[in-house]
Amino acid sequence: ADQGEKETYVGLTDTPFKTRLANHKQSFKKESLKNQTELSKHIWELKNKGKTFSVTWRILGKARSYSNTTKRCGLCILEKFFIIRYKHLATLNKRSELGAGCRHATKFLLKKLK
């Protein structure tokens, strides 16, 4: 980005942080993955404009993933909290993410039987 210009993105992961980081980095390198996240879309936009940029990472919090017992997902709740409460940390996040359901609950769904 231009000197002084700063964008931020809040994300979450149910996998180890190192795994999620590697996936993000792949989405920055492989154009076929450029639409994976709002962050990767922004990185590709900068790259296509020939702009230089740097990415720094920081863990904002830790929470438990979806629990089939409580029917709640601490990860999704925490992510939404940061997007709502700390807007300056989520300039690239779409507000439509706030209404999205928990994608971690799907691992508890039964697969259709053939």
C-alpha cells in the first residue's frame, strides 16, 4: 500500500495457526486462490497495481470452535466481536460476514446416505 496507508483484516481458524498462515500465503501466490478471502483479494489488487506491501500477523484472541453440546462457536463469536467492536482492526472485512452462520458446525452434520 502507499506509505502510511494501512488495511487490516480479522480472520479465524479452527486449524493450527501455522496451517492457516500457510493457506493465506498460498492464496497470495496462486492467482487461482485470489478470491479465497477479503485479504487475498486485497493483496492481489495491490499486486496487480504494482504496489509494494507488507503483511504482519498477530493473534488477537483464542477461543473454542463449535461445540455440538452448547451449539455455540467461540471462534465465530470472537471474530464478530472484533469486527464490530474494533472496526479499525477489520477494514477489509465485509459487514455481511456478521450475518453468516458458523461454518464450523458443518463437521457435525450427517452426510446423506446413498
